[in-house]
Amino acid sequence: MLLEKIGSGPALPAGTQTLGVGTYVAARVYADDAAMSVTVYLRRRADGFDVIGIDRTWPGKVVAPAHAAGARRSADFRGSE
């Protein structure tokens, strides 16, 4: 569900309280620069919400490529020698 920009403050919009259990919503949080934000993903419970994910975004962000299935990360690690 995508909600309109609602302003500021820690409270979720009133419309989220009527969502069905299991519904997912996301809230983008930022201060002065919208390019530097945190998106918080929530899932509705009967008595509130659970935070199920957080994604940070900033200018120049690079996401590392996924490792091949079954690959061991420790084999790729090179400590300082």
C-alpha cells in the first residue's frame, strides 16, 4: 500500500490503523535531503505493527553483487597481512 506524503513526526497515518492483519506498508524517513533516507518496512498485526525490514539510501550507494549459491564468504576474505 502506498500512502501519500503525510508530514512529519513518529506517528503512522490514521489510515494504517484500518489495514488488515498481514498487510505490508513502508515509511520513508528523511530530514532535509530526501536522497539520504531510511525506508522502514512494516507488517500489520492485530495489535500494531512489526518492523520487518530497513533500507538505507544515500547518494552514490553501491550494492555489492550477490555471491554464487553455495559459495563460502570466508574463502573470499583476505585479512590484512
